[in-house]
Amino acid sequence: MKFQANRDVFSEAVSFAVKLLPQRTTLPILSGVLIETTDTGLQLSSFDYEVSAQTEIAAEVEEPGRVLVSGRLLAEIAAKLPNAPVRFSTEESKIVVRAGSANFTLLSMPVEEYPSIPQVGGEAGLVPAEEFAEAVAQVGVAASRDDVTPVITGVQLEVGNNTLGLVATDRYRVAVREIDWDNGTTSGEPQTALVPARTLTEIGKTFGHSGTVSISITNRDDRELIAFTADKKTVTSLLIKGNFPPVRRLFPEQVDNYAVINTAELIEATRRVSLVLEREAALRYTFTADGLTLEAIGSEQAQASESIDALLTGQETVVSLKPQFLLDGLGAVHSEFVRISFTKTENPNKPGPVLITSQTSKDQSGSDSYKYLLQPNLLLR
């Protein structure tokens, strides 16, 4: 095998191929990147039985072939090669990588033992890449990071006729966002896919500037997969098995009691006042006709409070919220102002979850469909 490729193109392709691989794997062979020559250049692939990545680049191929090499090592080498064409060749069980005066020799891995890369099939739909990346970032913050309950470590994708819904929860909060979905000429049957949040977050970052992203859900050999494709790059992920909790029912249809606040001011005040809090403690937020007061009762040595402007509609309300959970929601709103709505419970003395949505101005609600529901106690038992 022998080829020559542009250094930056080759480096970016190797980096993409290994990005989703785990730092440690029980099978060393799964840490490899598979390089194969094609009619037009190269195909680079990685696969760890859960996630696969595949990309194609142009290259001048002198001798066709396929080789398996340590992915992260090759990515580090490719990123630091001098600015010259990369010359790649194999000599028996060794791989030689040259660029300018730099020369590296690596051992190849047994390519015949490498698993087959999943094939993409099934009906596909298209989503705008920037909207998709934004939606993944907004919703992903609410996914659980506790592997004890795998079903809530994922983001549920819900395919409708013209929309793609994204939903995530960790039992303390729920985030929802809808974006446009183009199902082309297909029937548009409703589908759901529970994708690991870590994987989806990386996919959102990778494909955020790709114009459109093609998404297809396939079921082969009892393995449910989802595939994301854009710019000659494809990522597949095994879906999480299990039933995602019916969290959409927790969102109220209408809330008459709410406050509108400048998003940046609320973020800064929350960060300042929470400095004196002990870990896992909550901040008290008091909403009145005069504005919003934040209070933190930390220890005997430290306490803090601050007041900021807030436009209240409805009754005066006091809620206690974990500052980091609130900051996650505020950081995902992406609007100058934020609306914090107060839902009701059967107990009049106990406030319900707060609903966070975007607000274009003090008197005009935001245009996107992002919703973030936050409760100091468990939403789901």
C-alpha cells in the first residue's frame, strides 16, 4: 500500500475517525483506524462495536491496499507533521509515514481480525446542521451522567412528519427542542431513537457547519443503529435499549405566573451569590413586583444576597433551585431575556417546577421551541 495526501486533509480525517473511540478499550484492536484505498482516494474508519466513524478523502494512490494502525498515535503524528504532503507506505508489518524531513515507522495491527464496519441503510431524513447542533447542545445538558440508569443517559430523538424532537432528562430537569425535519419522499412514519448523549454531543459539534445532516435509523441483526452523514463523513451509533420516560406530559400547556429577566444579569448574579454555598445546596430566588432577590445561606462565616430587575406577571413567588442546574438552562436559552414560569402543584404551599423558555424582549416570547423544566426535587419517582 502506498499513497500521498494533503497533510491537513489527512490529519483532519484521522482525527475525525478516532474522535469517538473510548480512551481505553478491552480489545486493543478496536483502538485502531482502518485505512483503505478507493477509486478516488482513501477511506478511513473506526469501530468499537457501539460507535463507528467513516470518512473519505482524496489522495494519490500508487499501490492499493488496506491497513490497520493505532488510531490515536497516528492522529497525534499527523497533527504535528511539517507542512508538506504526507507519504504513507507499508513494508511487511511496518508502516512508514513521511512528510518533509520527518519520518515515522509504526507497527501495523492484524487487519483480518478487525470487525466489519456497520452499513448504513433505511429511510433517511435531513435536518439543518446548525439547528441540529444547537438543539443537541441545548438538550444534552439535561441528560443523566449516571450509568446506573442507562435509559436516561441518552437523548430521545422523535421523528414526526415535519419535525425532529429532542428530549433529555436526569430526573431533576427535562429539556425539549423541536427542529425542522425533511423526510423527502418517504412515508414520514413516526420513529424514536434513544442515542447516547455523549455520542450525540460529539456528532453535533462535528457536523455543526455541514449545511445539512442526513439521519437514518436501521434495524439489522437485532442491532438498532442510527447513522448521521454529512460532507463524506458518517457516524453510526448503537441505540440504547429501553423505554424512555414519558416526560413531555410534565410540561404545562399554559402558565400565567412568570417573570422576565435579562439572561446575562441572572447568570452573573447566580454565579456571584452561589460562591458561598456548600456543594449541592440550593439558592433561594424571591420574585416580587420590585424585582428578583437571590439569597445564599452558606455557613456561619459566609452569606450572600443580590437583587436584580425582573418583570413579574402574577403572584409573588419564592423558589429554591440548584444554581448549576439553573445555569445549564440559562446557558442554553440563547436569547437576551429569559422567561421563568412558575407551575402549580396540588399543594398550594409547595411550588411546582419552573419552566425556562427564551424571550426576545421584555414583552415578546422567543421564536424557538426550546423548553427547560427544572425541579429542586425529583420529577420522576
